[in-house]
Amino acid sequence: MTEKERMLSGKLYRACDPELLAGDMRKWKLTHRLNQTTDADEIRSILRELLGSIGKDFWIQPPFYCDYGSNIHIGDHFYANYDCVILDPGTVTIGDHVFLAPRVCIYTATHPIDAGVRNSELEYARPVTIGSSVWIGGNAVINPGITIGDNVVIGSGAVVTKDLPSGVIAAGNPCRVLRKITEEDRRYWEAMAAAYWAEREAPC
């Protein structure tokens, strides 16, 4: 197996491999361009080139940082606010209608606990999967190997160390489920939205 194949399969690998270094350099060039421009069309074009895949109707507010970019796969209607960091030696898969507040960090990269092995520059990665209709609050951290279900709200500053099921509000360090999202929540927010639209002539 190549070092890249080892990396993507969760095995120990070394990032100094020429193929991985080339991917790293590609990332640096693209994110530098991304984080310097103020042209919205250019930002979208660079993101399509940088990321493994991304759907329709998306925006990532610069600055944005990643390890490779090519291992990030995002669905439709995605928004990430300032200073998003996605370390993607492992695959990051994100569904539709996902919102990330400022400084959300998603990590797949990790290192051996044993110092001797760690100091030999061996590392490994664990994939992260985030479902659809997820809102993650500012400064939250999603750790390697985590799966988050659909229709989840994660509070600001959360450190997610365990999988989260669908349909919950979760927060804290370590992050824990606070409660389920209920039918009462839906009715309340639909009534609030209906009142808003009743006062508006047309959407922006």
C-alpha cells in the first residue's frame, strides 16, 4: 500500500511521503488564493477545485484551512463561517443543510499514544461523518472517528468525543446529549417563521 492508501484506510503512515507532500503543497496554494480574494465567484471556484466534492448552494467564509481538501465531501446548502478548520487525512463526509459557526474544527488526524512511536513521525486518521440538517456552534471541536446523525444542534464550545444520534441537542466538554428535539420545537419555530413571512413581501 502507498502512504496515501494507508492514510485513507486508517493505518499508520508517514506524512513526509512525496505524494502526500504534493497534496499538501496543492492545498497551500489553493487556500492561500482562497483566503486572499474578496471575489465571491473566485471563492466558489477555488472551493470546487480544492475539495473532493461539494454540492449546490454553498459558502465557506474565508479564512478556511484544511490538510488536503481532497478528502472533504460536502452536500448541498452548506455554510461555514470564519476560521473553519478541517484536518482531512481521513475522509470527512458532510450531508445537506449543514451550518458551521465561526471557528468550528473538524479533526480526523490523530497520533499514537506511545511517545516513542509518535516521535518516529508515524500518525493515523479516523473518518468523520456529519449527517444532514446539522448546526454546530462556534468553537466546537469534532474529534477523529466521530459520527453525528441528522437534525442535530451542537452548542458552542462543545468537544465531541463520542458519536451523537439523530434528533438531539448536545453541548459541553465532553459533549453530551441534553435532550431530544421535539414536535413542540418544530411547531414553535414554524409559528415563528410563519409570523416572519407574514410581515415580509418577498424573501431576500
